[in-house]
Amino acid sequence: MKSDFNKATAISDGQEASKSGYKVPFGTVSITSKAKKLIDEAIERRWLTKGKYVREFEEKFAELFGVKYGIAVSSGTDADAIACAVLYDFGAQRGDEIIVPALTFVATGNAVLQAGFTPVFVDVERETLNIDPKKIEKAITPKTRAIMPVHLMGKPAAMDEILSIAQKHKLYVIEDAAEAHGAQYKGKKIGAIGDMACFSLYAAHIVTTIEGGMLITNNEKMAEAARSLRNHGIDGKFQFKRIGFSAKMNEIEAAVGLGNIEIFHDILEKRRANVRHLIKAFARFDQYFWCLKEEAHEVLGPHAFSIVLKPGVNFTKDEFVTYLEKQGVDSRNLFYSIPTQTQSYQFMNHKLGDFPQSEYCSDHGTHIGCHQDVGVVQMDYVVKVVEDFLKSKG
């Protein structure tokens, strides 16, 4: 099938950033001509809630990631929360625990709480930004039911070690693959390794529906429970078997997603080319930064390019980010240590210093865009801006 990528229209984050004067905007959204056609057809049919486009999108997304079942929902957070709630069908009780990394977008912790579980936080590895498998077992208690690794920035977590720990302690593994569309770990597709996986389809992600999420699994019983949970726990026409959510995807969102599925490999390869270019170029700055890397055993599904200042450099993150911004390079903070740097989690009574690697990465880290609407020219511009900044610091 001929790619529709070149006909895609970039809107939202990337376009707004460009209007604001950014030479390298953080994100973008690709709206294809197919998506526009399907949206028009859905409006003509006057069937805009969950229907045939959603079902088709679920099937094609599952096929893309090599699994049997896809359940489309209204956000990546809902996908995480529903995946957790599925565990009630497998013996879990409210108040049980799910292990998550301390450094991630706050939605991961929120979803665990929204599903009625308690998040148990584990520190990350500074070099990978992912959960430290060496610290997981210490966090396991008799109430632990699952491990939820996050593949941050599209870099796979250490799944062999995580799966081994989960098997040893009879735990489920829920992959938070919000930022890892297309990533691979030792020849396996991220999203097809754990018991369930959850994707965000928010604007600026590789596959987007503008807002939206997807839960995928090879387990028929888990898929059945997830479909029920996204619609108030419904069973049949009007019976309610579970305490559920209102988290359905609509036809217009699915139409955008179907357009993105057709150009998925084009988007992915453009992003990989950009991030690999940055990885190679940033090698010259190794004494100053830890940056996103692609190891021999993995293939990145790049969401963005992470940069963490090393100890002892003669500048602060704020100085660095301010310089980037003034030169037209958009950026975002590298999230927070949820239990110790997020105000809404003060009730858990953690204190600064409990998660030193996560806190360090948050205090000293940023990330910049590597999406499909920028290319080598923009990536080289980023490198030149960083080079000029470092020269200014002697």
C-alpha cells in the first residue's frame, strides 16, 4: 500500500510551537487524507460513538504489535487503570499493590490509585531512566500483584529480569508502553512481552488518535474483562458485572488512528533516524550529559531525546534549558519522582532522598523532540546550539 505520509497535515503541539517561533518544536500530529475521509464518512453516517472504525482500529493495532486483542479506550491513563482493574478477575483485592517506577509521567501512579490499588515506587537507573530491576524484589510484599515497568522515552525496560522476578513471585506484568510504539527488546515487540500492555495515543505520540489509549493482550479472559471495564463494567446489554470506567474511544478518534496505522512505519523510521543522528552527534558531549542510547539488544521506539546533566558540570539545567529555548529549541522537563517531587503524592509520606536516581534525573534532566516533522537539518541545529552553549561556559 502506498504511504500517505507525505500527505499528512501536522497540527497541534508542533504547529503551535512553530507559530511561537520554535525552530525545533517538541511535538506534532500527523492527520492523513484517509483520516479526513473517514471522519467525513462518520459524520455523514451520524454514528460517532464506538462503532466500526473503533473495531477496525483495534484489530489493526493488535496486528501491528503481534498480539490477539486490542481494546481501544479514551486515554493512556485509562488503559493503565483498566489493565490494573482487570486483575480483580484474577484474584486481586482492593488495596493490593502494584510496583511502578518512581520516575515517570504522573499518570502511571494515578492510574494505579484510580483502579483501587496502591502504587509501590521503585527507583530507576540513571543511565536508562527505567525501573531498576535490582531494586524490585525488595519492594515485593504479600500484597503485591503486578509489576508495571514503563519504557520511558521509547527505551525498553529490562524485561528479562522483570519477567524472571514476576515468575518467581507469581506476579503479573503490565507494560506501560505509552511512549514506546515500535520499540523492540531482544527481537520481541514491546507490548507483546508482558501479560498486558498499555499505549497512550495522545498527540505527539507515534500512533495518535489526538486523545486516546489502547490496551493489548494475548489473554482472552483479560481482553474480555477490559472491554467490560471500559464501559462501566457492562456484561451483555445492560448487566453490570464489575465496577468499571467510562472510557470508550469514539469513531473520529479511531479514524485518525487508522490513518496513523497506514503511515506507522514511515513515522517510526523518521523518528529513529532523527534520534540515532542525535545519539551519534551527542557522543562528543559525553563528559557533560547522559543521553538516550540504543543498545545492541534493543530497537528504540523514540518518543523524544532525553538529556541528563552529569555531576560536576559548571552549569545548571535551568541555564541549559533557558539557552535552548532562546535559540528556538523546545523542551520538556524529564518528569518528576512521583512519590517525592509531586505534591499530590505527599499523602504517601515519602521524603526527598528516598528515590535518589529519580530525583536526580528530574532535577537535572530534560528532553527534546525528534518527531517526524523535523529532520537532520533540525537535529544538526540542536547539536550546534548545544555546542555553542558549552563553549559559552568555557
